[in-house]
Amino acid sequence: MFNLVESLIDAWSTHEQVIWNLQIVFMGIMVSLSCGLVGCFVVVRRMALLGDAVSHGILPGIVIAYLLTGSLSVGPVWIGACIAGLGCGACIEWLRTKTPLREDAAMGLTFTSFFALGIVLLSLEVGQVHLDPACILYGEIGLTPLAPELVLWGVPCGNQALWNMGLVCLATMISTVVFYRFLLVTSFDTSLARSLGMPVASIQYGLMLLLALVVVASFESVGVILVLAMMILPPVSSSFLFRRLPNILLSCLPLSILYSLGGLHLAYWMNFPISASMAITGVVIFLPCCLFGPNGGIFTNTKSLSIQEGSKGIPIN
Amino acid sequence: MFLLIWKRLRCALLLLALFWMPCVLCAAQISSNLEQDWINKAFRFWTFADYSIQVIALGAILIGINCGLMGGYVVSRRLSMFGDTLSHAVLPGIAVGFMISQSRDEVALMIGATFSGFVGVGIISLLKRYTKMKEDSAMGLVLSGFYALGICLITYLQKSSGGGMAGLESYLFGSLVGLSADDLIPLCLCLAMIILCFVLLNKELLLSGFDPSFARSVGLPVDLLHFCLWILLAFCIVSSLQIIGVVLVSALLIIPAATAGLLTHKMSRLLLFSGILGALTGIIGCFLSFLVERLPAGPVIVLCSAFLFLTVLFFNPVRGILPSWIRTRKRGQRIRCENTLKACYQVLEESSFSSQSFSQTSLARRRRKSDAEIEREIDVLIREGYATRQIILLEQKSELPSENMISLTPSGWEIATRMIRNHRLWELYLTKEASYAPDHVHDDAEKIEHIIGEKTVRELERILDNPRRDPHGKLIPSQNDIDRGWLSPPLVTEK
């Protein structure tokens, strides 16, 4: 059943296939790179579940913007998604501080309600729309090459979807480099950041905006839930390999190339959706990192094992 | 007694009406857009006319009760996001169960889903214990990883086995179509198990949830109880998946329980309320989804319960945001009123109660406020019936054309003396019994005078042996003075 050579070679056998698949691979690299870069900060701030909540919460914004403008271009959709995402974040914060609800309940309540609202809006208007619920759940990266050609001043410049994602990826990289110091300090030591005069709250909101931008740009490719995988997997895997944040950030690039290529081939071999197989490739790469990674892997780090051996039982907080 | 019942009933009816109106309006609008005979459909639904509707409605109610009951524990133990993770983690199990049984066999799907849910939770706990990963990243990792695996397996099955797999798609968002009586059996079983477990183990579950170390010290098998709860939770989620869908089942766990948490703090009542709320939203969501064919059931049920949550959050008569905002506003108004009245008394006292009225400027001087502000305060007093205002024309040569003279009405006088009495009694109490310095007691008394009731004041009088003078040597009006009313003679003469 499994023929390694065939499944590796098949995707690159003809000229058309090479062009088609290269576009998908590029798209995958850019999606997982930008998600991974944002994800590094999200994970160290222990906001991973907030990332999940926001990625669900932007759905009504996307749908409303789509229904108003009738197109899925990044601009208006991004604005709608940012409004919804920030609204979702604000709702969680308000419920957490102003009502007796705890943080986890506030989060679970808000994002599921937002998501449900999005789905209901979507299914009411589904007749005229090519945005179908399944696409939101696991994306259609495989259809990237079908996106219309971008024409600038009469010159065809290639695939529009790729350009959009490329711009978002570039924006993510630039803002990571420019604001690196701010992000680093506010992530690890809020009080130091305050004493250095950094605007902690604005940086937090800026990160949320960036998160919304990345999620919006990638949700069409990988879907709402797998965005979370693309955000968490790179930093978590490489945190078992490296100690310092710059190394972890840099390792996002090779990891995303691996995810993209691995996902494509896995999808070819098993007939899976490409986005989900990218996530599975990520998990497969995560496993050896977690088990044998030099920085805190399970089998290489016997110290922490012996310390915590005393506790046992079922995993409840 | 009857009044109390009627009051409660009225609140409940109001809530219900508030909740129903938009629902019905919304349903009406949607349906008229679709030009369907919605009255007919609604009638068919609410009379439970045919068999399929009976099945659907029963299913929705059962799911609501199950998830509501389990949610009570999930939310109170702060496991909401665990519920979400668990509901995503069961997806590969469903696909594997299907692969093994080669049909939509309920038992196989159930076993597979429960198993994979457990594997997911186990991985979270392993990652948390043996690596440096934090809980949130571990949960996110398991959630998205298992979900990706489930999506892959389901797509693979769909592509490899052709049309027979249409049902598995519905596990993502849920659907009511094709729900048969056989599908209700797991729901009933689950409900029976939950109720049995909660009734038999009520005390143990409560204790192990809220104080695990104490429970352990009295010899309860805490881990076993947690395990029990996990099995129930997994079973509950798996049995609801077909109607609600993977993505939103956690909402049904969280929202009714959170709503019930706003209404009560007692665990048994919380469970009861959240079960009822779950059933209510289940059936209403079902109805809307039945009315408009394109609406998937899961999201509509979730929206309904979110709507109910918001209604309770804002309009709950005891702790709701709107009622407590109104109460705070009213209290603020009352306190401002009382402060003005107290100042009026002090102005009158300065003039040794020689006349019944005083000028507005003297009050302004006393309160250290501008004339315009005092004007507004007096307007409030007049509106409440505590004071009257006369405009007295001064002589022609005076620069000011007129002067406002204020006099208090009997009710205003009563409140003013009462406040002064509370204030001075409290000052005296602090100096005598709590050994405060006399110049430190004013601010404290300024706050407490509005709050202490008649009973406490009597108690103070008893402790202080019916005093007549406060620490600053001023007269404390007695209950007699208050009862006798407007400027009673002894008060004037004694001064």
C-alpha cells in the first residue's frame, strides 16, 4: 500500500504539478511561519487558549464583513475580524472582572457564543456565499492555486492569495523584529516593562491585533481550529530544543518548511485534507522533540522527573 | 406569603416574556422571509404532533439536562476549557469507531470516542507533569492535534467509502435530521447514570470538588471520584455530539451552568437550575432550527442559551446588573438628599432655631458649594416633598433683587433630625466605647449615619444611656424630639 518513492515523487512529476504544488507549499510555509511567530509570544504569555478563543471569536466579524462587501478580500474582512476579535477579548475581560464568572467559564462562554453567531449568520445566507462551514473548520489550502491572478498596472504578478499571505507574513516578521524588545520584556516581566516606561496594555492589544490579522489571513487556508495548531506547535516543539527566545523564533522557519512539505506529501499519500495533515506533521515532529529534546525532554531530563514523581493520579488541576 | 409568591412569579413571568419576545420575533422574521407557513409549523412543533418531532424535542431536552447537570460540576471546578478540549479530542475516536464497526453503530462510536477522549486528557496530564509545558499550551496542543487527526480520518473515510459516510459530517455542527428513537437510548442511559451518580455520591463529589485535600484526609478516594466524573463527562459529550456537534458541545456545558451560577450559590440548586435551563434552551433552539431548515441545531441552541445568559445577567432581580445599578443610583440619591437635609438642620441650629426658614445662601456657605449647586440640591428636596421655597423680595436699595428662603416640611425635618441623631450618637459611641479622639470621629460617622437602622440606634442609645450631648457639646435629638415634629419647644428652649 505504501510506496515511499511514489508518494514523494508523484507530487513533483510533471511541470504543471510542480507549479501547482509549489504554490501550496509556499502558502503553507507563510501561514505556519506567521502563525508560529505570533504563537511564540502567545505561548510564553500563557495565552494559548485566548488565542483559540479569539480565533473562534472572529468568525461573526468575517461573516458580517463578507455579507456587507460581498468579497473575501483581506482589507474589510480584516477590519471586521479585528472588531469581532477585540470585542471577544473585551467581553471575556468584562465578564471576568465585572461578574462572578471565572476566567475559564468567561472564555468558554464568549467564544462559543461568538462562533455560534457566526455559523448561524453563515447558514442563513449560505445560498449566495461560497464560504461554507467545512471550509472554516479545516480550510482549503489545496485550492490556493485557483485564486485569481493579481494584476498591478496591467502587469500580471502571480497568485493573489499568495501575495496577500506574503504581505501578512512580511508584516508579522517586520513587527516581530521592530517590537522584539518590547514583546520580550512585556512577555516575561510585566513590572520591569512598566518601570522601563513601556506601554504594557497597548503592546498586549497590539499583539492581539497581530493575532487577529494572522488568523484572518490564514483561516481560509487552514481553518479556525487548526490555526491554533499552527500557533502552538512551532514554539512548543522548539522550546524543547532551544532555550533562548531568538532561537525559538528563528526555528519557526525550518519548522514551517517541514510542516508544509510533510503536510503536502501526507495529504497526497493518504488523501487527507492538506491543512489537517500539516497539523499532524507538526505533532509527529513534536513527539521526538518532547521525548528526546536536549532542553527538558522527557527522557533527557531525569531531574524534573524525580522531583515530581511524588504526585500521581488523574489529571485534574 | 401570597405577596411574596406573586412577587417571585411576576419576576419569573417578566423574565420569560423578555426572553420569549425576541425569540418569537426573530423566528417570525426569518420565516416570513422564507415565505413559509410558520404558524402552522410552530403549531405542529409545540403540540408535538408527529413522531419525528417528539423524538427531536425529547432529544434536545435530554441533551440540555445532561449537559446542564454535568456543566454544574465542570464550571464550579474551573474545568470549562477541559470540557472544550475533551469535546474536540473525541473526534478521532468517532472515526476509528466507524472504521472498526464499518457502520454508524452507536456502541462502537461511543466506545471509540470515550477512549480517545481519555487518551487526550491523559496526554495533557502527562505533558503537564513530565515536561515544562504549561497547562494552556498542553490543552491547545491536544485540542488541535486530535482535531486534525479526526478531520483527516473522517475525510479519508468519506473519500474511501463513498456515500455511506454522510452522517459523520454532522458530528461537526450537529443536525436534527435523521434522529431516530434509537439515538435517544444513549442519552437516556447517560441521564440515568448522571442522576444516579449525583444522588448517591452527592456529598463525596461536593467535598472532593471544593476541598480535595480535606476529602483525602477524611479518606475519600478522590482520584477515583474524579475518574468517575471524567467518565460521565466523556459519556455526556459523546452522546450529545450528534445533535450539537463537536465544536459547540462545550458551550452547552458552560453556559447553562454559568447562568445558574448567577442565580444561586447552592450546589444542589445550581444543578437543578442549570438542568432546567439546559432543557429550556435545548427545546427552543430545536424549535428555531426546525422552523428554518437551513439553521444547524447546535449553533442555534448555543445562541439561545447565550441570550438567556445575557438576560439573566442584566435583569436578574437580585444580582442583575441593571437592578443593582438602579439600586446604587437610588441609594446615592437618597444619601445626597439626606446630606442636604442634615446641612439644613445645622443651618437652623446655628441660628438657635429662631426662625423656621433660612436663606439659600446660608446653606451654600454651610455646604461650601456654589449657589447653582445648592439650587439643584434644593430642587431635589422640593421634588421629594422635604422642603418648600419662598422667594422674598428685599428692599429696593439692595443690590440683590430677591432671596430664596427655604423651610423644611415635617417629613424633611424628621429625616434631618434622624440623620443628625445617627451621626452624633455614632460619634459619641466611638469616643466613649472605642476610645477615638473626638476630632477623628466625624468622617466615620458621616458614612455610617446613612446605613444604621432604627434598631441599631436604639441599641446605641441603650449602651450610651440616652445621652443628650455629643462629643462636641451639641445636642443629640431624641426619639421624642423626632416624634414631636417641627421645632419642638424643648429643643429650642434647651439650646
